[in-house]
Amino acid sequence: MLRFALLFLAVLALPIQAATVNDLYQTQVTLIGNDQQADQAAREQGLANVLVKISGNTDILNNPAIKTAITNSGSYISQFGYSQVDGQRAIDLSFDKNQIKQLLIQSKASIWKDQRPNILVWMVDSDGQQRNILWDQSTNALINDTKQAADSRGLPLTFPVGDITDATAVNVSDLWGNFIDPIAAASTRYHADGVLLVKAQQQPNGNVSLNWQFYPQQPSKIASADTQPITGTTSGTLAQTSTKMINQVTDYLAHKYAVVLGGVAGGQINIEVDNIQSTEDFFALEKMLNNLTTVGSANAMRIKGNSVIFQLNLQGSEQAFRQEISHDDQVHQTQSAVAFAADPVLPTATAPVGASTSTSTAPAITTSSVPVVNALTVTPQNIYYWNS
């Protein structure tokens, strides 16, 4: 493959586009009892927790195939151990990634990859007399309950640290009054993919009411966005309100980013990506493609000028692939007239992107480095432009 011919040219350095959720396939469940029945119930609950996180869909537990799998949870566990949580015995479970993915495919369920939008949360708490901004290290229980709710759904959250930069950039009245310009400016330093504004009003009975607005854009784009924020209100205990709010935000994002892999897979398709200006661009593109949920593997087949053709082995439909890649800011679809569709790959050496034509000690690209196919047909809707 062409990637091996390019490895000597650069060390891969990729910009962070979203947060990587590292514990999607792990969960911890408190044991209710010490017998085998309690242990089995905890394992089943653990599998249910993981399936909700990975699919992004709480309704997945109503799927008949999923219900059957949960009763056979042991088949999906790769590792387990026991621990203590607040004085109670708990089981720590890890599940096999490939088996879980196959289960979701067979069940025609959605899968949400581990690269997920990172949401910045600005939260103000009011007791009727005083309003306070809740920073990341605040001891207010609402912070902890909100983080736990987000962790159970696999949603990355960031709370402002509350240092002098934050304190001088935005104040309580800005947040309570939804003055978006100072909020957006103060949020920019966190490189978030969305901003959640929360106003918490303490109730005399110990409950809380939440009023929230969710802006599903990067902070720099909020003020100019054409769409209105997603809003919601909820009342109840801290745990109830934070869970309901996070579920609504997560459901919105999962509906946008999760893809359904069930049904007929798209097989192999070729895509062309233009504007590949460097080896860093090439490897970033290759990694991005291989990280897509709908892509089983991505193999570079041909480089010509600043364009690259990749052959993709799809695990979902071609439509699902286009839906997923449309959410990535690194590429955008185009229908360029410079496509080299149906251009045969010849058994001759090809210079890598950015390589010099002068004599070099770098290894030469031989015919064995380049897959030989009769033609590389790229349809117009599969031509993309790399945003370098």
C-alpha cells in the first residue's frame, strides 16, 4: 500500500477534532446481594449500560435481539473484577469490542464511534438570594450528578476551570441573561464542539429546576449560527434533572452522529480526496477514514498530484458512509472536474506526495508497493476536498 512508501517522510501529528471516549466498553455495577443471581443481574445490567453508550440510543434495550443477548451477557465479557464503591461491593466489567460491534450490526442498531463532540458546560446555581457559577472543582452536587449522567451515556463534558481568565471573561449576569457574545468569547479557549448553558433554581423542598440551552456549534460559530439552540426545562431531584437534561442533549447528538450498520453493506467503493498538500495531510486523512464506523478498512490505491484515491471496504451502506463523513470538518464533498475516474494503475514507480525528484536515500516505491487494479472508478458523489 502507498502508506508504506510515505512513512519515511513525516511523523504523524494530528489536530484534535473531538474528544475520544476511552471507556465505552467498560462499566461498573453495584452488586445487590452476594449470591450468584445478584452477580448475573449485575453482568446483564453492565452489558445494557455498554450497549446504550455505544449505540447512543436508550431504546436499544427494547430490541428483541438485544434482549436475548443481554441474558447471555457472559459471552461478551472480556474481563471482570470486583471493587468497593461507597462501602458496597461492585463488579467492574469490560466487554469485547468486536463482539459488541457484531451484535449491533446483526441487530440493525446504531453505533456511535468513540470520537464524540466535547461539550462545554456553563452552569449557574441560584438559591433565590444568590447566584453562583459552578466551576469544574465546585463541591455542588449538581456538578457531580451531571458528570455521572454524561459518563453513563458516553458524552464528553468540560466544565470551566474558574481561573482568572474565566472570571474576567464572563460573569453571572452574562450567563443568567443568555448574553451569547461574552459567553462565546469566554468559551473559545476550551476548543469545545458545543456549549450547554444551565440555570439551576433551588426549590424549598430540596429539589431543583433546570432551564438549559444547548448550542451544538463550536463557540466561534454560535453568534452567527442560523439555527436556534435546543432548549429544555426539568424539575426534580438533582439526579433526576441532570439525567434528563443529559439524555436530551445526548439523544440529539447521537441522532446526528450515530450510524446504522445493519442491512446490506455497501461493499467496496473508491473515493477521491483532493488538496492533499503534505504527508501529514495524507496520514491524517487515512486515519480519519479508518476511524469511521462505516469503514472496515481504507487502502490508498493511487496518488496523482494533490489527489489520492482510497478504496474503502464498507461495513454499512454507501448512504450511511456519506452521512457519517459529512459530519467531519476535515473534508467536504465536491464534484470536481479534475477527477481521474477510470484511470488505470500502471506498474511503474510513483512519487509520494511532496517528495523531491532529486536523488534521495529514501526507499524507492516499487511495483509491489502499489496495488494493481484494472481501473479506479470514482463516481462524482464520492469526490471530496481536504480542508488542510
